[in-house]
Amino acid sequence: MGSINNHPTTICHVVAMPYPGRGHINPMMSFCNLLVSKSEEILITFVVTEEWLGFLGSEPKPANIRFATIPNVIPSEIGRAADFPSFLKATLTKLEDPFERLLDRLEAPKPNVIIHDTFMKWVLGVGSRRNIPVASFWTQPMSVFAVLYHFDLLKQNGQFPVDVSERGNELVNCIPGIPPTRIADLPTVFYGDGRNVVDITSEAVSQVPKAQYLLLTSAYELESQIIDTLKEAIPTPIYSIGPSIPYFRLGDKSSTISIDSRNDEGCYQQWLDSQPKSSVLYISQGSFLSVSRAQMDEIIAGVDMSGVRFLWVARGDACRIKEGCGDLSHKGVVVPWCDQLKVLCHPSIGGFWTHCGWNSTKEGVFAGIPFLTYPIFWDQIPNSKTIVDDWKIGWKVRQGMGEEEHLVTREEIAGLVQRFMDLESDEGKEMRRRAKELEEICRRAISKEGSTETAINAFIQDISQRRDC
């Protein structure tokens, strides 16, 4: 790519460097969309690999967001889950040089700030050498941040390393701002194979005080205790700009709930519109990791046995789901992709079966619906715990990686799904009432005078004062 010099020098220029994974790119892009919606004088240069430009290039974006690419010097997004430690290490060692060369081509204007994913800690050095302020962008819950930031306390208390099969139920009560939590409910980097990357991830979080700003993809009200505690420990100004989901698109009538025309399901808007209120279970296990083939067969059979209507987002397993469920004309719809937040906010959706990724968790909370949790990896484990035990707006399909692994049978799944979608049970009514309360909290946060809107405006003002813009 040649020199990038298509805009006047009077604008406020933000360079965004996400971690190359959908769960990280999506919230950063959502935040960038909000930034440019505030002012036509804000320009975003959003940096991705050439592979990721192929994934994102056709998606609509505002005129003042432009993509800039660096070469594919890291392993492909396709299959990166097969060797996550190697992929993570590649992002820390192979992206810095091409990123610097890209900055050299940004002839004007000089960036006011570089927003970088917290795990891309090398951006701190780039900003320091070039005298450009840096904003660390945290894409996971603050509970995970707090545990990684205070990693040494786990060691001092003899709770790392541990055999989670033996000590999984032992409580961790040494992390400031975090209530007592089982070792089995910590992120998976603290036990098993996850320990291969725990030093890398904790080191990245420990470097945050070197940044000029810290951006949190959480609404303040959802994690206020942890955020307030961290503000006392970290000198860097903190902005709770979450939920960093595309809620601004909900009122866009030109964007319909439809799927790629190459898929034989066509458009499913009409199907959702024809279903009774709160009768459909939305199922999505994310795009990074999957369950075993045997467990997937049990999930398919169990959902089918339950008799509950469903909208199932499945990429590689779509054919197996259709075969396992037989005639789908009345039961549900299987699609390879959907606008998840719009679907979750549809009145026919009554529940969300999820892997508990942080973005999906926030979208479910924003939509005000209860969860069935099936965590697999990383922060999904503590997110499930938060949903079920702390917020009390969901049930667990399985406990998580820290528990003794066993196959959840189709009979167990069918019974759980039936009870979960029972709108008349006292337990179900209470769970849905609490989900609606959290929805109201999120909606207030993004209102004109809400905490999120206030934080975003404050961040814009602060970076704008660095230079005339």
C-alpha cells in the first residue's frame, strides 16, 4: 500500500491496532464507529492484516474510517485455534516492524493517539519512540484484567500453579475488588495447557500503566466495584466506554436481519416475525473453538428432543445440525451468520445458548434475555460464573474446564432446555425479571447523560487537546 494522505491536517487522527481475532476486532470497530459519529473531524486509520481486510473490506463503514493493511506475517485466522500459543506469540513478535513501516507512510496528519489491544503490548514502545500517546483497549471483563494484573498474589498465596482437578473448588480471595472465586472459575490461562500463555498475558496487562489511557469495553455499572478498585491501583486514566457492541445499528432500518444470499436459507426475518413472543432459543457457540464431535451430536439431539423452536448459528456444523434435527420447517432455522445483536433484540427470542464470549455476553445483557452457558476457553469460564452466580440471569449447561469433564447427554440437554424456555415457571420469571433489570442498566449507560456517553466524550476531549484538531 502506498502513502496514505487523503485528509487535511486539521483533523483528529486516531490509529487503531486491534488484536487479529474477531472477538477483539469487533469491539474496537464498534468503538471507532462511535468516535467518528461524534465528529466529522475525527479520522480513524484501522490497521488489519491483508487477510483480515478480505474479511472486513466489504462491510459498510463511515467515510472517516479507512483500512490500512500490514502483510500476513502471522498464522492464518482459519485454524488459529489449533495452536493458540504460537498464534499469540506471533502477534507479539512479527507485527511491530510492519506496523512501524505503515506509520512511516502516514504522511499527514500525525496521529493524536494509537488505540491498541492490550495484548499488543509492543505498541507502547512504538508510541514512546514516536511521541504519540497510546490508549490500551481492554476487550474482556475487568474481573479477568484484575486477576492478571495481580497474578503475583496468586503465586504468593500458593494458588498458582495448581492441579485444578484436585483444588478446583478452592476459593481465591486475594484479588482486590474480586469476591471469593473458585480456582476452577478463573480464566483457563491459570491451569492446564493454558499456562503456556499465562506469563505472556499477565505481562501485557502489567504494562498498562505505561499507556496514557485505558479504555474498558464494559459499562461502568456492570463492574463498578472492580473498576473503582483498579482506579486506585493504576495511575492511567480509565474510561468505561463499553459495552462496545453495535447498538447504534439497531435503529438502522436499511440494515435487515438477513444472511448471505449464497446460503439456501435465504432471509429469516419473516420466520422470526411469525414466532410467538419469547419462544425461540438462539444458539451460537462462537467461531474460535468447538466442542467434541460426540458432544455436538448430543447437543443436536437434545435440542431436537426438547421441541423448542431455535435459530442456530453454525458454520462448519450446519449440515450435521440439519441432518440431526430432520425437517426444520416448524422447528427452527440454521444459518452460517447473522447480525447477532439484532436477532437477540427480536421479540421472538426468549433465550441465548452461548459460549460466553465477552462480546456475546454483553449483547445478551443489552437485549435483556437469559442465558444457557456452555463455556469452552479463556474468559468464557469466569463470564459463565458471572452470568449464573453473580447476575443470576442464566443456567449452566456444563460447569466449565475446571470441572471433571463428562458428556452432557441429550436427555439432560432436552430437559434443561425445556425448563429454561418455560415462561410460566416462577424460576424462569425471576430470571427474566433480573435480565430486564440489567438491560435497563445498559440502556441508561448509553443514554445522553449516561456513564458510557460521558466517558466517550471525555476521551475525545482529552485526545483532542493533545493537538489542535
